[in-house]
Amino acid sequence: MSDLLVRAARGERTERPPVWLMRQAGRHIPEYREIRENHSFVEAVTDPEVAERITLLPWERYRPDGLVMFSDILTILEPLGFSYHIESGTGPIIENPVSGPADVQRAREPIPERLDYVGELLDRLDDSVGDQTSLIGFAGGPFTLASYAIAGQPSRNHLPARQFRVQHPEAFAELLDRFTEAVAEFLQYQVAHGADVVQVFDTYAGILPPAEYERFIVPRHRRIVEAVDAPTILFVRNMGGRLDQIAAANPDVIGLDWTVEMGTAREQLDGLGVQGNLDPSVLFADRETIRERTREIIEAAGPQGHVLNLGHGVDKDTPVEGVEAFVETAKNFEW
């Protein structure tokens, strides 16, 4: 295994920043679109052979320092009694969302049996490229999962989950606890099957007011981090003025969205690892602009404990040439 990503995630000084991109095996790669012509999204996620082919697409094009498995944050809902599908133009639809406080307690299936296709995917990746790059596992975070489970679909302002929180705080806390326990177990399962680093995507948790984030989110993020025996990246959007709350969970690395100034974050986070945080729209610029903006982030982050990434996922219309320029800038950088 190339351990550049692992070393950076552990807070070590590296000769250059490791680089990968959230959503890097997605729709911006032409071969991905070709594969998807013959497979629905859920079919692609649950078929280890197809998922491996998709996961390897950015490796074949860019040779990033980390390969994130092709999966979905909602897979963990399956063993918890939820069913979902993806509708074009709408996104994920939960077919049996939480209908009220009494619906929080559902029968749970064992993760290794219900999500064995994830373990098989990681096993395949470990065999094929595990000695050349770091493998990245992931899961959705408790609030983000709760938002989908309560609303039954994507929600721009997450009002259904926020209403449930204030109307049924005990049931809301129980739902978060169930997700927290499952996410911790799922990430450990991924580590057991070859994941070198894992990321928690609690993307939407930043919608909560600071006091509610402190009450409902911080303790559960901390429990997940403490349960996982691998470097853990925690990503929450819209937390620029509240980085101390993310840090309170003690992750190895804090993922920063593009609204955070990297140098300021470094000063506030007092030695914690950071990931990010180029604005994904910059990848639509000319190569020299991409190189310049990427180098600015690398230099602001410094040589210790920095994983280069975007501030969110790769947009589906991003030109391949833009991603190439981004990755090449990291690979050609020297301290």
C-alpha cells in the first residue's frame, strides 16, 4: 500500500499532500456513464464486480493517492429496516420513512450479512490495487441519515427532521443513537475488509443551531470516531464559524468545505488534520488557474496532516482535464 494518505491522516508530515476527490468515480467520467447505461444506481452499488469497475475508473485516469469505494451513504439504512430507491431528477426516495416516534424502533439485521456486497467490494479492491494506493471507506452520519429517513427524500432545508427534533426530542435522540451504533459497526466492518481510511459524511448536520449540534451531534460523532480502528475523516458542511464543534469529536481529519479559509482553519484547529478544500467550480477553469488555486491551498495548509481534496464532490459536468490538472498539481508539488 502507498501510505501517503494514511500518514497525512495520522497527522504526519508528508513530502507532498496526498490527493483524492469526493465523488471521484462519478458522472464526470465518460466510462462511468457508459457503465450506468446498463445498470441502475442501486444495481451498480450492490454488484461488487460493477462497483469495482466504477471504483477503479479514477485510478485508471488519475492515479489518486486514495480510492474511495463506489457506494452510497444510504446503504446503511438497509439493515435498519428501511428500503430506498433512486429516482432520476429527484434523488433517493425512502419507501418507508419514519412515520412517528413509535416507528423509530425497527428490527435490525446483521450488517455483515445484509451489506456483504460492501465487504466483497473492498476485498476485491484490496486484491487488485491495495498495494498501490490507500482504500477509503465511508458512511453517512447520524443526522444526514435521519434527515432522509424522516423526510423520505432529499430536503433542501431539512425541515421534517428539524420538526421531528423539536416535537419528539427523545425519539429523535433514539433514532440518532441507532444510526450512530450502526455507522460505527459498518465502518469497522469496512476496515476489517481492507479500508485504510474512512470518512463520515454528516453533510447536513451543520443546519442545526450550535446548541443543538452540541447536544445531538458532537457526542455521537465522538462515539463513531472512538469505535473505528483507522484514521477517520469527519465532513460537515457550513461549519466555517464553528470548527471547534467539529474538533470536539476528535476526528483524525476534519473535512473542510470551500467556504472555509484554509489558513484560518489551520490556526483554529490547533494541529488537527485537515482535508480540502478547493471550490469544485474551479475545476472548470483553465489549467493554470486550477494549478494556482490548488497550490494556494496546499501552501496555506502546510506540510503536516493535510489531505488535498475539494470542498465537496466533483460536479457531474466537470471536465476530465480539470481533474487531471488538480491531481497533477498535488503530485508535482514538493516542500
